[in-house]
Amino acid sequence: MVRAKPQGPQANAGPLLICIQSNFFPFRKLGDKPMRISMWVVTTFLVAAVSLGAQAKALTQNQQSVCRWGADIAAGAQASKLSGVSLYGARKKLQVRKFPRPWMRMTALGITEQTYNSASRLKPAAVKQTYYEQCVRHELARR
């Protein structure tokens, strides 16, 4: 079988260019609108690959305990906020409380203030879960 040589701009093009120009690939058209491979698809696969690599590195026991502690503080602050305790009252409770490490008091006060400044009306358990997940994500991103 003898093939006819293409005429015009495709005369010197390679086989791949001919396939692309002749709409050989089914994703080139969807209905009447031309469709390109979106950068979102590429970005999604890239983010998935990076996140799998980041999750492979587990957090240390200390990092996990700090995230759990912060989540408990955030949940307690949300519970106080929803029950009508003022920010002043919540801060007063934290000032009296004993903490095993010196940095914990100021951190707890900051978490409580941020919780009170938020317009969120989520249940304390949801705040605790969200805080823990974001803390773990932050610790993994720091690596």
C-alpha cells in the first residue's frame, strides 16, 4: 500500500505532529470546544506525590504530644466560649493552671485568644480535630 505524501504545512512534519494536528487524540475536542490538558491535573498529581512523601516521615512523639496538647487547649477554649465564659475568665483560669513547661502558659493564652476572636460556633470536638490536623500539617511542612 502506498501512502500519499501530505501537502502544505504538514509536508515536513513528523508523525507525532501529524497525529496532534489531525485530532488523533480524543481529549483534544470535547463537543465543539477544544480542550487542553489542564495544569490542575498536573498540579493535583504533583501535590499528591509530595504529600505522600511528606506523610512517609512520621512525626516524633514530642511533636504529636504538642499537637494534642494544643488541640486540647483549643477545645477547652471553644467550650468556654460557647458556654458564655468571657475571654477574661478563660485567661484567668489559664493563669492559675500549672503547666509542666514554661512556654506552655503563653502558648495556651494565645490559642485561647485566637479561639475567642474567631466567629466559629463549631463544637469543641470539631475544633480539637481541626486544630490537631492543621498542627500536624504544619509540622510536616516545616521539614
